[in-house]
Amino acid sequence: MKKDDEIKEIYTSKEKIDQIIEKLKGYSFENLQKTNHYNFSVMEKDTDEDFLDKKFQEFENIEIISFRSRENNLRNYDIYYRNEDGTYTLFAINLDKVPIILNAYKVNRNFNKFKEQLIKKYGDKLV
């Protein structure tokens, strides 16, 4: 991760998460704008977009959101959804105007272990 792309804040409280996702609730996955990077990533990782479509609306499964301001001046939120199997799905979304998906994919890693490592490394960013 480039220095300018580093995590600035991490949100774990239901109140703060609800405040951020409120901006997404009026959108379906289908009508969100998607970047070329997203489209390439889906193809490269053979990501099931039907899975992402269903997962996107599962706002109750969001447990962590991190905020990053990027080198290209885009500000994005990395939104972490807990999956039923204990893994997680990540949506990187810019919310400055109309929501734009920068990337989205399922991660085959234990969510609890990831969360533990994230807080260990970036605990000073917890809000």
C-alpha cells in the first residue's frame, strides 16, 4: 500500500457504520458506477458478480469500514462484510458524489483473524 493510500480511519461502531452506509441504501449494486479497475479485477479474479450483487445489500453484515484518501485524490471506504462461512467480502467505494465501486471481491481468509491483525496494525486509527 502506498503511503498516500494508507488507512486514515477505521470504523467499527454500529452508529458510524450506519451513518456511512446510509449513503448506499438508495442504490442497487447494478446501478452503481464501476471503474475500469473494478471490471478488470472481476475478470482477473473470476469474481461472481451475482454473489457481489446479493452481498452488497447485506448491510447488517458490515462489521468494519476503513477510510482512505488515495494518491489520485479519490477518497474511498473499504467496506468489510462478514460472510456466513467466516470469510469476508470487500467493497472499495468512493462516496464523494454518486457512489463508485473501485473494487469488490470475496476474500478466502478468516475474518476474525483479519480483523485482529487490522486492529493490531492500525489500532491508532480506530474511531
